[in-house]
Amino acid sequence: MQEEAIRKSYRRWAPVYDLTFGRITQGGRILAAHHVNLQGGSVLEVGIGTGLALEFYGPHVRVTGIDLSEDMLREAEARVRRKGLRNVDGLYPMDARAIAFPDASFDHVAAMHIMSVVPEPERVLDEMVRVVRPGGSVLIANHFAGRAEGWSLAERLAAPLADWLGWHADFPIERVLGHPGLRLEESRQVRPFGLMTFLRFRRVETGGKT
């Protein structure tokens, strides 16, 4: 998807996202936040959207969020105020292909249901790896083509509607696997319906050292 198509799509979805896609995709956010809470430290959410995961993080976790859509960020900012969340360090409009934080800035980086949305997902993954510390976690939840049993036809029918839907239903998991800076430590299908996949990676040094 191109940048302007993403902006238009999420301008349309921002007011109703929580009650539509948000409910279907919440399982991955819960799994990511649970892992971060156990480990502690700081987390960057890439494509934080309306901030649906924010209230799942414990008060001991420092949270930073970025998103291309300022409409979605306004919803996230309202959530922070409404819930009185004091562990959110900042929410910033930012292109995930050029994350404006130094190398190794965070203990964890999470991308909840955005890899099939962003232009150049491999470049986004490179940036996520860059800003997480060695030994830290990269957490990805997404719908990947062919992973949910019985949904192949629906994926094919939805593929031409990517710009309107705001995501690619036919996005292959191989596009986020095999990065030399990441070691896959967990992969599981997420409720409901197994539509989404949760991936947990460990950031490793070049050459495989943690």
C-alpha cells in the first residue's frame, strides 16, 4: 500500500476501528503486552493506531508509540487521557520506514497488525531491529495468507480491496521471517478463529550471538 492510501484508509477507520478490526485483533496485543510485562523495561509500538494495547501494559513498562496516521494518534492520545495512563512516554506521527530513535533505544518493539499495511515491510522490519537492544524482543501480530484454516477463498476475494480495507489479506509470512538480526522463539495462531498469528523474536547480534 502507498502512504497516501494508508492515510485515507485510516482516516476513514479511526472513529470505528476499536469496534470493528480492533475486537478481532485484540488477542495478539494481549499476548505481546503479557510478554513485555513479564520482562519489564521499555517498548516501542510501531503503528500504535488508536492505542488499543496501551491499557494492557503494566505501570512498570515505559511505552512509546508511533503511527503514520495522525487521525489514529488522536484517538490514542484521547485514550491516554481518559484512562489516566502515566507510563506512556510519547505518541508521535512517524513513518516506520525511518524511525527517529537511535540504535538500541528500546527493550522491546511491537508491531500489531501493521506489517501487511505498511509500504516496504522489509524496510520497516530493518528499522524495528535497529532500534531494539541486542537480546530484546521483536513482537509481531498479523494476518498472514494461508495460516488460518478455511479462509483461503476469503483472502483471495479481499486481496483486490487492499487500499479500501487498509491491509493486504494475501500477505505472506515469509516477508517477516529470516531476518539475520532476529531469532524466532514463538509462533502461534491467535483467537478468535485463528485468523491472526503471533510471532515473538529475539534480537541477536550479527553472527548469531545474543
